[in-house]
Amino acid sequence: MVAVIGAPKTNITDSAVAPGKGGRTSKNRPPAQYWRGIVLVIAALYFLGPALVAFWFTVDGADGLNLAAYTRIFSAPDFTDSMTSSLLLGVIAVTITLAIMIPTMLIVHLKLPMMRSYVEAFSLLPLVIPPVALVVGVRGALGWGNRSEYVEISSFFTALQDKSMPLVLALMYVVIALPFTFRSLDAGLRGSKVTVLVEAAQNLGARWPMVLWRVVLPALRTSILNSAFLAFALVMGEYTIAKILIFPTFPVWLAQSGATDGQLQVALSLLSLVFTWALLLTVVSVAGRKSKAHLRKER
């Protein structure tokens, strides 16, 4: 037999992987996985449990299970008017908020970075001032406008307080949505390369309208969608201001409907929750799809 000089000795037992060292089996699986599943189950029960109980309350009738609470929603008195008013107020508030905050944040980020702290402090004031105090101040201003000697001013303030479309609520919702809009747009501007993109577009000869439409808005698409969703959700759920000013929005109508029909109130609350979650998932999916498409173009 020919022996190979310097060849290492091998042992068959060395090539076998000892259990628990080279591989992971179900017996030595870390307990973190089990705890993770337990936490997820508890969270699901915490969030879905009340919704399931509320749904059972809406379908549990005297004659058994039925969907009568959902079928009489559109026939409920004043439901269509209140829902239409809230939806239009949401669209108006979102439009005004974005029209004010997007140019402001771009100017602060690109031209006046030293003003960011002042804009942030100003936008955070609605979190410090209670809504009741804000409503008291607005009511005082509306009363002064109604008592004005000038017909134009009196007519303007009267139009703001129209019951069918209370535009004063939209303006107040713009103020309340400022903290959320600022945070979302500021995070988008800080996380994207807007400054570099704007400089590159200007070096290529693009004017500001083209830069805003073709460069800035696509880069801030996710932040803009998040801001719009937060402002719209705030309008659809705001109750205190509309109640004090006695405007028949959807949250006010929903709170008052519980005195006559509890099942209808809970059914509408569930549908509002489902609509909000569906809108949120739509915004997330659209933003994710656009981001992936943008990354593919860059590659």
C-alpha cells in the first residue's frame, strides 16, 4: 500500500454532523418563535375580537341572523346628506392642505433650511391648543363677521357657515391636519434626494413648473399619499368641532343615530372602519407599486 505523505487523517465520524451543532431541529428551536406566534394571536384577538362582537350584534335579530341593519343604511334619514357633506369636506381639506404645505416645505427644504424649526413649531401648534379653545376663537370671529357693517364681509361669513357645505369646517380641518402633513412631507424630503434631482433638472434646462410636476411630485408620491390619507381620515372622524358649531357632518349624525337605532349605528361604525382600512391598504399598495417601478427604471 502506498501512503500519501502529509495527508490528513480522516475519520468517518468526523464528517457526520452532530445533532444540535451543525443543524437546527425542532427540539432545539428557540422559544422566541413560539412567543412570536403567541403575541400575534393575542394582538389579533385584541383588534379583531371587538369587531367580531360588534358584527354579531348587528346581525343578531329577534328572528335570528339577518342583515337588516345594513340594508336600511341608505334609507336612514339624513344619512346621504351627512355623508356627502363629510366626503366633500374631506376632499376640500386635503386639497387646501397639500396646496399650502407642499410649496412651503419645498421652499424651506431647498431655499430656507434655517426656517424649518419655525415652520415646525407653527405646524405643531394645533397639538398644543385644545380643539375647544380653537372652536371658541372661531365662533368669536364668525360672530364678528356676521355683525359686520359691510355687506361683502357679512355675506362671506354667511357662506362659510352654510349648513349644506360648511366651508369653515374645511378651513379648521386644514389647521388640525398641519402636524401630520408636516411630519409626512418632512420625512419624505429628508429621505429622498430632492435637492440633487432639482439641481439636475435645472441644469438640463427645466423650468420650475416642469421640475415640480416631473421631478418633485414623483419623488414625494408616498409622502403626499400618506398626508392626504391622514387628513381625510381626520375629517371623516372629527366630532368635537362639528358638534360644537352645530354642523350635521357624518360623525355627528352617527353619534345621534345611536339614540334611535343602536344596530344601525354599530353597522355604520364597522363599515367606516372597513372603508378606512381599505383606503389605507390602497394607499400603501399604490405607493409600494410606484416605488418598485421607480427602482426598476433606475436600474
